[in-house]
Amino acid sequence: LFLPKLISHFCQYAPQIDSQLIAMPYNELVENVEAANIPYGFFDQYYKQGHPIIPLKNAVFYPLFHYQLVCQVPDKFPIHKYASLTLESVLHYPLIESTPFNSRTLSLLEFLNGYAKPPKIFQVDRPSMVQEFLSAGIGLFLSMALPFHDIDRFHLKNVRAIPVVDDLEEYFGFISLTPTLNQPHQQLIDYIRENLHILLTGQSL
């Protein structure tokens, strides 16, 4: 959601650089980076008990920031009253999963098999449907919040955004064969590192 905004700002910052952004599935991205067909790729990596879940053979993941795992909980569920939750407690209840049509991203629920299986999963293909399902108290919704944004992304009266404290973590970063890239690729990475917080909080540069 935030990458196009970052690229747009970078194009204004360095108009002399010809930027091209290509979207591809995770496995295809990993294969292309490890075969040196492309120098790097932006990547979301999950960690469970400190170990990366998405396997990499030769490429290395370099994190840029850490997401906060949050559960949106309608007030009809008993765990609505808690200040924080564990994944195990969340997975005792029905879950809502947002899966856009023709999505190329990995589902968070794919990584939850080691904890428990929710009694029911409601799959929806539009963010507005997630909001409607939450308002109706149909299930819980797991989301990743940026470290500098409000974790309550829906602001519904009957729904609380509760942090999930567990050993499943997600980071945004990039994968490459080397930590330092050739120009102008390194220039883009450095620009994101230096300006990420400012750009995503709407502050002026």
C-alpha cells in the first residue's frame, strides 16, 4: 500500500533516474534475485521464533522496518476486553481474511498452521467487506500495522484493535545477493531508509 507512494516521492527527488517497478509472486521474485536476473526485490518476511519462514537459498533479507501484528476484535467476543492477545487465543474464533482477486501476496493465515486452525474462515475480496463483517461481529481480523500509524485502521464503535504479542513477526525490506547495491538501486534504498517515517506519516520533507 505504501510502496507506490515511496516510488513517487523518489521519482520527484531523483528525476534523472529511470525507475521501473515490476510486481511478481514471492517465489518468482526469490528465483529471479537468486539467479541474478534482477538486483533486488522488496519483500515481506515472516519470522517465527526468530527464524525466517520464507526460505531463501542465496539471497539475504535486509529489513527496513517491523510491522505490528494487530487483531480487530468485535465486542461480541470475550477477548474484546484484553489489552493484548496471543495468536493461540485469537485462533479459537472465526477469522476474516481479505484476499483480493488475483492477489499475488502471501496470506498471513498460511503461516498459522503451527498454532491452531480457526473454526471458520470468511474470505472476502474487498476491504469494505472486512469492515462490514467486523461491524456485524462475524469474526476477527488480523492485520499488520505500520509502526508509525494508528493500529485502529477501521475505527468502528464496536471493534477494538488489540496488539498480538507472540513469536510471529513480519518485516518489510528487500532481498538481494549483496547488502550494498549498485547505483542507482542503492540510492533508492538509502532514500527509503532515510525518509520512510516522514513519507508515511504525511510530514513534509
